[in-house]
Amino acid sequence: MMVLGLIPAGIGLCDTVWGLSASTARTWLAGSDRRLSMIGGAGGIALIGLGLAVATTRH
């Protein structure tokens, strides 16, 4: 029973760490316009690459 009780606590702790890490990363990334534009550019390139992959894939 103790193990079954600790599983949700461990999952909650892991989620807390992910949330705090994401918050820290967002604060750091939002601190510079250059970083934000680079992320936007990388996202655009990723979408173009995915579009090309879908366009060239046959089913």
C-alpha cells in the first residue's frame, strides 16, 4: 500500500520539476528578442520540412 501511495507523489514531484524548468526556460527565452525570433524561425523551418515530407510521401 505504501508503494501504491508513493507512485502518485513521485509523479506529482516529476510534474513539478517539469513545470519549474519550463517556467525558467520561458523566462530566459523571453528575455531577448533575438532568441524569440530564432525560435520562430526554427519553428517555421520545421513546418516547411514537415510539409515537404508529407508532400513527398506516398501511401
